[in-house]
Amino acid sequence: MQRGPGEHAPKGLAEPEDGPEWLLDFALGPRDEIPQLIIEQVDGASCTLRVLAFWFTYLPIADAIVRAHARGIDVRVLLDARSTTHKLEGACSTRAGCAHLAARRNVAQYLQSQGVPVQIIHPSARPGPVRSRPPIFHPKAIVVDGVTACFGSSNWYLRALQEHDEHYLCVHSRRVAAGFERFAARRQIAGWSDPHARSNGSGCELCADQLQCNSTGAHHTADAPPQVLDFRLLAGPFFGPESALDEVWQKYIRAARSRVRVVHWRLDWAPLVDDLRLASRLGVNVSIFTETQVKSTATSDSPISTHVFGPRRTAAHGQPHTILFHHKVILVDEDIVLLGSVNAFRKSLREDSEDLTVFRSVHVAARLDALCERHGQFRPGGV
């Protein structure tokens, strides 16, 4: 739902105390250009850039981060150790980037060679017992100038960005941006400061109240506001395992009036399935779109429409590999969206570092509904 210039809040809702909020852009991969959305926001940074990534190998995004650092932007990058075990990939556009690509180096090596501060989170640095599958740092987010946050399901490697079913969104919201910055600061990362220590509680003098950001990240005065899309933060962002993210799911599913749609890569969390069955028995229209089989979701007293796609195999570029249905979304009623990096299984919910944001957006809900209808109609495996 496109909103006109200057209409930042849905009718009947006051703006939050820390400024207006709106959706800058929402992309569904592989049809939309998720990499271009990320690069545009990085290129539009005017003061600060914070990067939190799990699996990052895509050179064009790394080049954009290097450009931001070179023009004096305060850049901090926080990576899971997985990003150091995979080599750079994608088209190169600079001499340094091409050299690191040819030398089969990883993104951390490239960024650090260009002077970008990078912090690696290693499994050995996390508290708790040693496990065969240690906890991971799983966000895929950027924070621009302390007022714009971009996040979603897509990791930043070539196949995820160009082939997998993914989603990614950018919002103008100091509350969301500050949440991600505080999350990084709580991990006691050297050089990461509390965003509220800066003037006006914003991340940047240039992003004070008299300025706004358009969908490409560029700044301009309030007398020429951008075209914006509806967005209203309801709760969050929440971060697991510090917060019980499944309790957030439960709260909104149990409050559903008309329908719940679960659009998740894996659905292997029994309490969530139980809440969906309860909602169905109470007359809520419940449907599931997932890549893996869900056990015990349909009984005589709680019919749930379940669409199981399974991973697709392809042999593009002569190499067989899997294309994932990788979304992590729950839709409640007509406009409530619960979205983030968190997966619906125990390790993700109880051990990994994840994010989850709850917001109201007719535009995002409609786009995801269209995705569900398209997959439910044309993809095999629906039951």
C-alpha cells in the first residue's frame, strides 16, 4: 500500500516519541534485488554504519562497505566465524577486491585489509558447554546513521542472494535501529558505543529531526519528504537467546482474530505447533508454508492447511546444489508481521543469537500473502 508524501503513521496512530517510522523498502528474493537494496543503503550512509552478519561472502556488498569507510563513515562490522570459512564470491569492481577474490580470501580479510574494523564471534568465545553444533551469531542486518535498519532472512552469499526464496526489508525507525545497536553493544564489542550517547538519541547529527531518509539512503530536508510505505513497530526488536522469542510468537498467535500464516524454512518446535492447533480449534484460519514436513498439524478437530515444498535441486553453472525456501515469517490477521532471523527449532530459539521484530504493515503482509498464494498454487507438495 503506497502512502503519500509526509504520511508517516497509519490513521489513528500517533507518531512515537522518538520520531516517525516508515517502511523504506521490502524485497522478496530471488525476484527482487536484495543485494541492490543493501548496497543502496550502505552507499547512502552519511555518518555511521553497523553490520551484523552470519554468512557473508558477497563481494559487491563488501565493496560498498569499503567505500563507506573510505569516505569517512564510522563503520563497524560484526561477523559470525562462518564468514571466515568461506571465500569471497561475486563480481569485483575494485583492484583490491579483485586481488582478494583471486587469492581466495574471506570477507573479514578483505575488509580488515582496507582498514574496516571487524569483530569475529567464534564459537569458543560463547558461554556454555562445548557442543557438536555450537551456537551461531545469526542476524543479517545493517544499521545506517542510527535511524535506518535493514534485516530479514537472507544471508549474504551468492546463492542465497540470487536463487533462494528470501525476504529483506529496510525501515526508518530509531527504535528498531537502536535495538540492533544495543544488541551489539551488550556483547561488549570493542569500539561499539551506545547510540543514545550521541546527540538527540539518534545515531548521527545528520539524521536529526529536521532530516529524513529516502529509499536509497540519501538525505534531504523535511520539506521534500519521500514516498513511504506503511510501517508501525508493535514490539521489539527482540534478541534470542536473551529473550524468549517463542513467547513473542505465542502472544500474537493467541491474540489472532481471523487468520495465521506461518511461512518458515523449518517448523520443528512443538509449542508453536500446539499454539497453531489451538488457534485453529478456536476458529482461526491457520495455514503453514514450509520446506520440511510438519508432524501432527492436522487433526479432526483442528484442520490446518499445510504446504510442504521441500528443497529444490538445480544444476546451475554445472554444479548441483539446493535452492532453499528460507523465509522466517508469521502473519497474523491482515497486517501484523513477525519477522527476523530466528528459525522454528530448538537450537535457534534457545542457543543462537537471533532477532525478531513485530510490526504492522499492510504492504508487507500483502506481498507475503501473494508469495504464499503463488507457492501454494504452483509448487508441488501441498497437502
